[in-house]
Amino acid sequence: MSSPTRTLSYVEALQEAVEQEMDRDEGVFVIGLNVDDLDGEIRRLEGLGAELMEGIIDVPNGPRIAFIKAPDDVRIELLQLPG
């Protein structure tokens, strides 16, 4: 017997992945934040000394994504949702 199919939003899927990683008791590996202006936010954070790790990634029909480095090697995911 197969389990029912679920449809998750990107944010729900990310949250589930974070919870699964945290259940492994290895600490936080990523935090995701929604921003209105990804380019402007990256410039602002780099001006404050943040390090861009990856991005900008343009997902077709989806968000724009970038990752910055936080203390203790935590990745902060910045998302600009479409629209």
C-alpha cells in the first residue's frame, strides 16, 4: 500500500528538511529568510561584512536564492519569492 502524495510549498519543504537535520542533533545548518529585494539585501549585508557563499540562483517560476555565511558556518538562505 502506498502512502498518499503530499504537495509542499518550497518553504514547507525547507522547514521539513531543517527539522529532519535538527533531529540528527548536529546543530543548525541553514536558516531561510524571505526578502523583498535580494540584490539590495546582498549589497547591504556585504557592506556589513557578510560573505556571499552561493548565488544568486534564479529558479524558473520560483524564488531567487542566495546563501550567505553566518557565524559557526551556519548558512543563511535569502529568498525573494516571485511576484
